Amino acid sequence: MRLVRGVLALLLAAFAAPLAAGDRADEPTLRVEVSHTGDDWRATFTFPEGAKDWAFVRSNRARELDASWRLASWKVLTPGVELVREGERDVLRTTGDAMPDSVTIAFEPFGQDLFADYDPAMVFSDGTVALFTGHFLAKPWAGETGFAASQEPVAEFAFTNGSGDLTYKGRAFSSVTTHDSDTYVIFGSPEFIATEHFTGLLDPAIPGWMLGELGSFLPQALDGLTDRLRSPALGGKPMVIATWAGPTPGRISRGGSVLPGIVTLRFEGEGMLEKLPDEIQPVRWFLSHETAHFWLGQTVRHPDQTAAWISEGGASLLAYRLIQSIDPAHEPGFDIAREWKDCIELSAKGPLDEADSRRDYRANYACGTVLGMIAEGAAQQNGSRDFFDFWRSLIEANRRDMGGDGIVSVSDWLAQLTRESKDPDLAARVRRFIHDGSDEPQADLCAMLARVGRRAPGCTA
């Protein structure tokens, strides 16, 4: 990998420039000004008139705290306003009759994992910090009835760094204003790497063997996925942002997510300091799963969180099969057996499409993988196809740049299952499992697998 100092012209030239502040001047605007000077981080919210309270659209809990990360890292400086937790929502609530025109928050960048959401901050060992824009997005709040039904304001985010430079979508700025709530703004002047396959912002403290995997295995994963699924709808090379949270004793942690053109990775734990045989394949699966989301999650996506199993389980099984294609000696049977076991246990709690509302996020990965095995079995019976073929058909039928709507719905997925299996009753059984749940999930899943010539642990036929 070639080290590149600076970011001009080398970082994702296809990304759009920031939107001007006046682009939507005719609409009510929520403006959020985020500033950094020395150790001081502040966010000032300027609200349009009309709403007393404002709730944050993204309010998922911090994984380690199992509580609001904002309440742990934000402090309201404006009198007459408090930050509170209402149910599963963080809310800026006025203690008077009306919300002040502007509210200022002092905060510490929160670099820990959240449940099923992007890290609020990615904190690097050299002082670089990447902030996720979407965690500053708020909407008028009506209390028990949820978000207010009035017209939603346009959100405008302004970032300034009094302690250095900013990098936004591959370009360096002294300050930036944007309407994009699905990206990271990078504070600092870090060193980027440029490779044939991706542009990287990699924490220099990441253990050397893991940096080696990023440099050697990640290009193989991108090549393999592109070969089997066709090029993703990126418009340029992806950016990889990877941080190291330190050698925490007794911990091995890998977290990640994908945004348009960006994959984020977070590593932590003393168990990852050395290249141990038992850790190589989990890291490779993690890299494969996250990069698969450039296809399952971006090129096409599931319609809402009730169908998250489509992308999460699909990316998981594709990752297992991708590693096998790169390293034929690898056998993922133990890992897939764990997915099976977890799916059985979590399915006893209720239907799959209610897993997210139950905060059973793991069910989307585990049961999505098991349903993927059913689809894989059907494809194998249909002219020796495989799970890549199953997904390539779905992607080509639904991707926007080929005339689709960019969404793979449950109905789309089940229709493809029927095309592969020639068995409409199988799709009907899967649909009932997703929407209605099962009193005997193991027996029902075993029966569905048997219809495509597959079995799993505990299946008697």
C-alpha cells in the first residue's frame, strides 16, 4: 500500500461537494453548528418556530452502557432546556413555555458501539475524530404519540474545526455545511492510504497483523464479491475508516457498518494484539460481511427494520461462502451451527419481523443466515446455482441503475425463492415464520430445509 499525505484528489473524487447553506432557504430549517477548539466540542441547535420539544431520530442505546449514550456524554448549556430519555428516544425538552431559538450542547465524542446503529464518533489514537452527521438530526416531538405530524424541517449541519482541518467526502475544508445525515466528517489532518481497491483512513495503533489483513484480504473480498454480484453502485472506490479502541483486557471486539461509499471498522481487545489462528477467520468474516453491505444495503436495501434480516443474514451467509471460495480449506460449519442455534432460541420469543422492536438484533443475523441456507439449497437444486446466484438475481432485478426501486422487499425475496425452488408452499411457510412466528421453530425450520435437500443440527429427516 502506498502512503499518501493529504487528501486532495486522492479520496473518492466521485463524491459530491457539500451543499450550500442557502439551497433550501424557502423551507423551515433546523441548523446544527458543530465546533471544535482544543478540548472543547460544542453543538448549537437553531430551531425553526413551532415545536416545543425535539427528539433525535437516532436514539439507539450504547451497547456497553445499555442506556442512552447522549445522556452519558452530552451536557445542555442553555438554561430552560434539558436532555431526557423518553422510552427509547433522546429528547431535548424545554422546562418553560417555548423552546429557545438556539440550544447549545457541550459534548465529548462518544466512540463506543451502539446497538444497530453507527458509532457517534470514531476516535483515533493520533487525535483524529470522525463525527457521524446523522446523530445530530432531530425532529419535532409530540410525546407519547411520537414525532409531530407537522411538516418536517430541512436539517442543515455546519462543521468548523478551530484546531485544524476537516475532511468531508474526500476533500479538505476549513469548514463545511451539508444536508447529508448519512456520512462522517473527519476532524484533523490524518494520513490516508491509497490502494487499487480502496482509500483508507486506518488508525496507526491497529495491530500490524490486522493492518495486513486489511491490505491483503480486503481486496480479495472486494474482488470476489464484484465477480459474483457485479459492480456495486458506488460511483468510485470505497473509503475504509478503521479505529483501534485499545487492548482492553479480556475482550475481543469487532464492530462495523457501511454508509454510502464508506465502510467503518472498530477493533478492540488484548485478544487481538497477536495473530492467533482462532482469530484470523473471524476477522476475515467480519471484513467480508461489512463489504458485502455495499451490495446488500446500498446497491439494494431492505425496506425497513422489520426486514433487516434480508441484508444482515444475506451478508452473513455470503461472507461465509466468500471465505470458502478464497480459502477452500476453511470450513465454516461451527459458525453456521451457532447461527442455527441462536435462531432457534431467538425465534421462541416471537416473529422475526418483530425482532428489532424487541431489541433482539441478533435474530436478524442468525435467522437471516438460516433463511439464506433455505434459499441456497433451493438455488443448488435449480441448476447447481448458489447463494451468490440467488442474490445476484435479486440485485439485478431491483438495483436503481438497472431500472429498479433499489429495494428488496420480503415479497421480492420470497418470489426469488419460489423461482429457485419451484415450490410456492415453501415460500408460504417462510412467510408465516417471518410474520407470525412459530411455536416450534426448530421443527418448522427443519421441515423447510428438508424441502430443499438440506438439514441442520437436531433435524431428524
